[in-house]
Amino acid sequence: MKITKDSVVSIDFKLHLGDGEIIDESDAGDPLVYLQGHEQLVPGLEKALEGKVKGDAFSVVVPPEEGYGPYDDEGIEVVPRDMFPPDLKLEAGGILTAEDPDGDEVEFLVKSVNEKEVTVDYNHPLAGKTLHFDGKVTDVRAASKEELEHGHAHGPDGHHDH
């Protein structure tokens, strides 16, 4: 069976940024399971997997435009220190979570901190990066009606696998 929209696909993968240093990977025996065509992977990887079958290896280079988007300088903001709880430990390189106006959680990176101001970066940590995915398709099956209704794959026991 080929990978097409609404296939439930299992992949083993490794991700690096061109230097070979692995920054993300699936665990042995625990592949990433996703629903093809539902924007659960970065677009470039999803596109490259279309039409592959179980057992196919893949090696895909995804430019930022098809990954996490270009790096946007406007994603950097300087926020008054008193906007944060006084007991919150703030340090450069820390990742914090906040709610956006719609109530969705967004992560941001603390770039620098002083007594008055905190500089934060709302860009995805991989924005502007070229992503190198290497891996193998370990399974392809048709999605169940319930999976299609929910818009994502369920784990092997039928429960949500997050």
C-alpha cells in the first residue's frame, strides 16, 4: 500500500541540520505514527513520503520554507520584566510557554534578561533551518473512520498516543 492522503504511516527517523548531529529521532521500536495529508509533519517531509511503501528508506532535505518557516526578525520582542511573575526564573536560552490571544499555547525562547527587560524570540527553534530527515517507512495502513473524524492517528491500542 502506498502512502497517500489519509494513510496512517509509521516511520523511524533521525533529524539533523546538515552537520550530522542528531537533534531529534524516533526511539527504537517506537516509530512516529501520523496521518498523511493532515499537516502533522512539516510539509516538505510529508510531500517526500507521498507514494512510498512500507520498507522504503528516505533521505529528505527540507528547506525552511517547507519546514518551520523562515526566521522572522519580527518574532523578537522586548518585554518589561514585570510582565513575568517575579518568582519566575528567567535565563537566556530558557524556553517558556505562554498563551496567545486565542488561548493557544506558544513556546518562546528567552534570548536575554536584565533587571528591566526580557528579550524573547517567538520563532520556532528550527525556523530558518534546513532540515535533514533520514529514515524508513515501517508501516502504512488505511486510517479508520474514527481516525479520520479526529484528524490524527491513534496508537496501536486504539488510544491517543501523544
